[in-house]
Amino acid sequence: MAKAYRIVALGMLGVVGVAGAGSFLAPSTREAPAPRPALLPVAYAAPVEQRFQDTLREGETLSELLERSRLDADEASALLAQLREHQDPRGLRPGATLSYRRATEGGELRGLEMKLDADRRLVVRRRGGEWDAEVEEVPTGHDTVALTGKVESSLYQAVMAGRGADVPRVERERIVDLLADRIFAWQIDFSRDLQPGDSYRILYEREVRPDGSARSWRVLGALFDLGGHEHSAFLFRASDGGEDYYDRTGESLRRAFLRAPLEFRRITSAFSTSRFHPILKRSRPHYGIDYAAAPGTPIHAVGDGVVVQAGWGGGYGNMVEIRHRQGYSSRYGHMRAVAAGLHRGDRVKQGQVIGYVGSTGLATGPHLHYEFREDGRPVNPGSVKYITGEPVTGGLRARFREMVSARLAALDRGGSASRYAAAKRSPNAARAGD
């Protein structure tokens, strides 16, 4: 009986083995495992060149700095000559850094780099037995930043204290300037309209250097809630290729004409139907505004338009006249000179330099005589300040709404993160950021 029991038991084990694991093979058919490959020692290749830095010390010259690089006198002299073509050694300050590349074998100097400023670096390479130097632009990338916050006292205080602790102070200051002086200059008086409890959301794009500092920045979108009333601004590329700011309905935030065509010291004569002329010694209308300014001060076109005159204008001296839309025109007299290359028939943009302050024609001193006309009749320039720029046209409205939606979504994301890469770009404008 014992022998029969052992036979049954073995048979049961065989059945269990097959049913329980289909991957099992009978001992007679199992393959021997493949031999494991032998491990080779880790290969190590020495770098072709080594890099190191040296810093200009207090009271040290560039020549003395190069002496520490173990160059022979002739080679150091040739290298110094290349450097001098792009950088005056006397302009270097203690702390200026040279980055060297030296061959691992033999220690031969193969090249060096010197930071000239935040955006340029001087790169010197050995080509054969000669040195070759060139200035290269520091490469940049782009990211997008969202700032949010509440107002307690002023716009400056609000943006300085707003969410986004990793945003440098200088960037915040620049954003305040753009908002107050450029984007909302006509819509919001930030010195009076802001009240405690008002809020803002700002989206802007930065051009970023490798060290994390920003080369430039521009506001893509901004929302202000002032006492429950929203003010919005979105940067959009119009059909003529130029970019401008519009509210969320597509209305332009830009006024058709600047308040003044230059940075001036004072107004010496206002618009008047009767003024005693200091040269002609008699009363006559003064259909313009005289702005006192230093000779050579740039004069800007107050609005987009076409030049109808650029040159001598009799008593106006050197003069430029521009025809604007809706029957308006502007004149700029007594210029020292008209801007180079500006001629009759040229199109100009608002803010473009068209000439420089002088005292030509019937003028007693350097100033700009500025006139504004409607359908050929002189009008006080202050009476046209509420004329707006062109809105987003019908053919671009769908694209504009798409852009607004994308930037509002980005502002919503900015509530939890202050910075993110602008990987997706708006179809509306290059490097516009969504």
C-alpha cells in the first residue's frame, strides 16, 4: 500500500505543477540559462580641454591679467591686440572676468571669453597659429510672468507688494511705468482713481538672459478692477503689422494724437485768436502752441499720417506738416532740422521723430511752434484729445477674441504660479505669449 501511495502523490504533484504555472517546463525540456556577459571596466576619456576663469584685480591691467595665463610674450601681445579691437582695456573694471579654454594635453591656450556687457561677450578662438576675435550676442529665451495683487495706497506700492516674489524689483518698476505712462495713460489717473481694495492682474513677457535677468519685457494683458469697474488692456497685432493695446471689446486704448509732440520746459504761447507778435510788433492770431525746449530736442509726430511738407516754410522756418485721418493735420515749425530721410509722401507713425527744436524762421529763441487743424481750419490741440485710435476691424475680431481668451486663461493660471515658460505662442504675433 505504501508504494501505491507514493505513485499517486507524485502524479498529483505533476498535475498541480502544470495547472498552477503555465510558464513552467518539464525538467526534460528546460533550457540552460545563457551565460552572463563579463562586465568590462568603466571607460574614462579625459576631456580635450579644460576651462577656468580669472578675474581682473584692483589696480591690475589687462596685460598683467594675461601674463597669468602662461602665454609667451608674442602670443600674449597678439591676443591683447585682438581684445583691444573690441574693448578698450581702460574701460575694464576690477572684477571683470576672463574665461579660458586650455588644452588638457600640453596646456595650450585655445580660446577665451570676456563679458563686455549684459548682452554681449567677446569670444577669442585660436585658428591655426592666429587669434580670431568676434563679438557675440548673449543668447536669450522667453518666459511669461503673471503679477496679481490688491491696492492699499498706490499702484507702485501694489505692484511692489503683489504676488510673484521671484520677480525682480526693477521689472516691477518698469511694469508700473508702462501701465501708467503708456497703456492706461488716457483711461486711468493712477494718482487719483485707485482706492484701497482695488485689484489688478498683469501678464507680461520677458526676454531672458542665461543668468536669469531680463533684457526686455512687454505687457501682454492687464486687468484692473476699480470700484467694481473693469479696465482691460490686451496687446494685439493689427492688420498693418503694428501692435497696440485694446480693451476686451476690441476698442483702442490709444488716443489718435499725443498730448504734446516733445518733452518741453514750459509753454511760452498758447492758442489764441489775438497775440502780440514779438518780431512783427503787432497783434495777430496765434493758431498754435509754442513749447520752449533746448535746441536739438527731438520732435515727435503726434499721430499716424502722411507727410505733406518737409522743408522750408517761410515764417515757420524748417517745418513739417502731416495729414492725419478724419480731416486732421498738424504742423511743426521753427525746427533746427527735419529728421534725416523724411520727405513729402512718407508715412509716419505716432511718436516717430520728425525733426529737432531750433529757432529758424520768425522765432526769437529755440522753441517748437505746434499747430493742429481740422479740415484746414486751426483748432486748439486740446479739443481733440478724446479721439481714439482705430478699433480691431471686423476681419480680425475672431482672432482677437481667441487671443483675449488665451491670455485670460494665462492670468487665471497666474493666480497660483507667478512664472511659466511661454512655450505656446499666440497665432496673432511672434513672441506674443498666451
